[in-house]
Amino acid sequence: MNPLFLTRFTATCCLGAGLQPLGAALAGTRSGLAPCRFEDVALDTWIGAVAGIEEQPLPQAWRPFECRNNRLAYLGLGQDGFTAAVAACISRVGAHRVGLFIGTSTSGILQTELAYRRRDPSSGALPADFHYAGTHNTFSAAAFIRQLLGIQGPAAVVSTACSSSAKAFGAAQRMIELGIIDAAVVGGVDSLCLTTLYGFHSLQLTARQPCRPFAAERDGISIGEAAAFVLLEKSAPRAGGSAIALLGVGESNDGYHLSAPHPEGLGARLAMESALGAAGLGAAEVGYVNLHGTGTASNDSAECAAVTRVFGTAMPCSSTKGATGHTLGAAGALEAVICALALRDQLLPGGANTDQVDPALRLNYITSSQAGSFTHAVSNSFGFGGTNCSLAFGRLS
Amino acid sequence: MSAAATNELLAYVTGIGVRGPGLADWPQTEAVLSDRQPYQRADTLLSAPDTLPPTERRRTGRVVRLAFAIGLEAARQSDTDPARLPVVFASSGGDGDNCHEICQTLASANRALSPTRFHNSVHNAPAGYWSIAAHTQVPSTTVCAYDASFAAGLLEALTQIAVHGATTALIAYDLDYPPPLRAARTVPAAFGMALVLHASPQPRALAQLRVCLDSGAADGIGHAELEALRAAIPAAQGLVLLEAIAKRQTRSVNIAYLEPQTLRVEVIPCA
């Protein structure tokens, strides 16, 4: 595929709003996880919550979209001059030549979960202030962002669990490659809700401590939330210096189990190989792999098998979920932004919370952030349903 | 790539699957759409997919049964092995039955969820079951665009075909929500349709589709009762394509997409 430039990118997660706090926390190998105090959830687990969302309702004009997920999207879009960059892009190429591809797993389902507590005692009806289309529906974040940014080109939500916003890059890339659009806003927005907290708990996959991906004593995930966005364009930014580009997208399925990975990481390996193939890259040209690395016993061992098959045991790699939590449908976009930051700042991000790597997982896992010198990075995102997506990024001069 | 300078996307249809209220399969739907058979309203009939292992089969709800029924019908008609078939799944609402049960549990005193309910809650659950049944690693995706989900799915499938060249299926489906969500999202019945699409002409092709972005009002179909379904169920927007194929008519139709855009599809029946 032809390179596509990340002419602007931003991310908001439990480490803070925008690139500055994210970059600082990554450089310091710091975690943003905290004990779960979300709503009235009584679970012994840690989460990555974005501070202040409860106190920041959407402006009056956007009330039909009022829910935690869209509040998070709104907060995220307001960082790092992202909205202005999209407006400038629209004025260059036209609103109908800009697409929008958003990944989410649970959208605004929290709104429905809370509405079910307020059903009419006699009729069972939901409260009159419940707005399905702007909150619950899987498309709601894209509908909101499309209106907010004035985008009029093709749009879709990709909802494939934890690979959602990685796969959104594939949908955007194909449309740009075919000339249907000139640019796309690609992103992921997923927010805390009861379905995922109690759901992962039912599978005994929520960690009791901050998650420790790739550690021997790892005991599950810490659920997080994030809004991460990239403006993807065919041409490089006009300013000189280096630019970050998407070079390859690789997608696959496990075809194995709905909620457990293929034990040898078969589908994961195919996704990485496919991304490298699309980018025309050899494995040795990659200098960092941002692992899916959720922190469950089976996910990490399957991914280790796949990564070492593709890249060998010396490839520097880490999971940043110890810092951000597992942001589910937003993880692909968040970790794409982390790869872009790593390439820009020449930083190998260490995996926060993981002091000792599981000796059974024989790979070069970075536990403490350090300066690096590399031109290409790969990001992995895998999800329920056995869905896999790998993205290859490069720093082009 | 097969997109012309006008950004026209091409595909050849070799297989169609349909399930809906009073619509048992594609041959029956074809007969109704071409006025060779009267339409009789009935509940959408869905059986457990025979291609899934028994443990997985027991865990499936209506949404997986619907997606499998239409997908397998289309694949079998086109004589395409599901193991070699990338699929674009498109649904506005996903599994409303399962969602209702989860919300009910989470609003109760005991919030413990069933693990199966939880893993079935992902929008891509049908895609996951499909790849397990087909023992395949070929990619699939699952998209949503609210009322425009059919057009978004068709566009995604056509761009995949144009870029990757592989024969690809579109499986579009929607369920009616149970109360109380039904009052907020009034999809009246379960409906799904699937198409197997190729990049190049095929001896057994039923029709060629030429698709581009346009604007204007969406077109309806002539059959009054099926037009009511088309207007009310996102996945049924594709009936406008099926009517042209059933009547063997070359036709240019507009499918509702995201305002201000529509998808203009030229349907050219083959043979």
C-alpha cells in the first residue's frame, strides 16, 4: 500500500488529556491505573478512568448525544489542535472528500444500563430522556463526531471488540487508496461501563492489582477508557523534518474460540505478517512492537509465540496497557498514537507495572522506558471473536 | 484496482441469501419480488446453524442464526467455500435480545453476568462464530452506521474487493429489539440479506453492480408490504437491489447512506 501520513494525532486516556501527559507518562514508565471507584461498581479491580468526565456535560447543542462515550470523544477532539487540523483539511479538500472511521466496542451502552434502573414500575418503559440513536447505538460516536467536525464523506463504526479502532485504519486506507476520499479521521472511543467491568469479571479476567502484562504473576486486565484520533492524509505535512506514516495494515481471524486466543497465536502471526507484507517491510527493519499485551495468562503467552515467530526473541517490545489500562475498542487507535509518539520521540516505551518478565515468555520485553533509534514500529490489537489487526508505522524523512 | 476514474466500484453477484418475515430464502423472496408469488406475512424463521460444533451451537441466539442462515445460503448458491471467503458483517443494532438480558441483570440486585452472555455481547459475535464454523483465518469485519448500515457494509465490501481482489461476502442483518428498547428503536422484525461479490465477471453471475457515491432521495420498491420492511429495517435497504435482480431489470437505484450522500447502484442482471 501507499504510505498515509498521520498529519495530526491526539489521545486522551487515564494518563491525561492530549499528547503531553501521555508522552510524559510513557517516558517515565508511569501508570495511570487506580482502584475501581466507577459508579457504584463493587469489584476488586483497578481501572484506567479519565478524570473529570462526570463534571463535563456536552454543550447544550449536542444534548441528543449526551453520554459518557461522547463526552470522552468531545474531550479528546479538543486536544492538540485536532479539530482545527480537520477544519483546515476540510477547507483544502472539501467536506465530502474526508471520511470518518471510528472503532468502539460498547459505544454509549452505559446510558442504557443506567436507564434500565429507572424503568417505569408499572409499564417497564425506559425514561423519556433516553435517546437510543445518539447514545446506545454502536454508530453514535461517529454520528456525533461527523456533525461536530463537519465531515460529509463516507463514515462507519468498526465494532470488532478490541481490534475495532485498529481495523478502522484499514477501512480508511482502502477508501483513500481507491481515491474515494483524500483524507480520513480515524479513531477509537470506548468508555467505562458496567457491561465490560462485570463481563470481564464473569470470565475471571479482571486483575486484582494494576495489570502486569507479560509478568509471571499476571492475573488479568485493568479496564480503561480512551479517545484517540488520527488525521490520515495522502500527502506529507508541508513543514520539513520527519513525518509519521501508516505503512501497512494486516487483518486476520483465529477461527478458534470466541473469547480465548489460538494457543500458538496463529491468527496474530498472520496479521503481523500481512501488515509487514502490505508495508513491504522485513521483520528486521522494525525496531519496536507495541504488544496487545492485555495481561491475561493465555493472551500474553499466545502473543509471545506469535511475535517471536515473526520477529525473533530480540525485538524490543512492550505492552502499554499497564499504563493506560485496556481501552478495548479504543486500544488500536490509542496504541497507534503511542507508536507515533515513540517514533517521533525515539523512545522505547517500557511496560509499566511489569518488573519481572515471565521467564516462560522469551522475548525482549522493555520494562523501563529508554531512548531508542528506530524507523519502524508495529502495533498489535486482538479481540473477542478471534479478530486480529496489526498496523505498521514508519518515520519518513 | 477496479475503480474507474469516477470512483465507480464494481462487483458481480453470484450468491444471495435472505431471511425475513414471510421470506424463507432467496428463491421465495425472488418469487415475491417479481410478483410470481403472493406475500404472506409470518415470523422470521431461524434455526440453529448446522455448521457450528454443538457446544457453540447451543450458545447462539437469533442474531447468529440469522447471519449464518443468509451467509450460508449465499455461499452455497455461489459455490464458494466459506473458509476462503472474507466477510463484511453489517448491522445497525446487533444482538438486542442479549443486550436486553445484560441490561436487566446489571439493573438487578445480583449483577453477576453469564460469561456466554458477555462474549456474545460484542458486535462481532456473528463474525467470530462464522470464522470458528468455517475453520478459517481469512479476515472479516463488522460495521455499523445506524440507519445507513446496509450501505456502509456494501461500500466496505466493495472497497475490500477493489483493493484486495478477493471474492467477499456482505452479510447484513438486523433484529427487532425486545421491550422496553423496542419503544426507542422500532425495528419491526428480524431481517437479513447476504451477497457473495466478485471482482471479475463470473459464468454464474446473477448481476453486475456498479456503485458510486451520489446524493438525493433513496429509492423504494414496488411491492407495498416489502417496501414497508425496506423503509423500517436498516438491513432491508438492500431489497431495492434484490427487486431489480428478481425482475431481471437493469436499473439505477439510490440506497440511503449518510446525509447528504447516497449510494447509487446500477444493477445489471446477467443472462
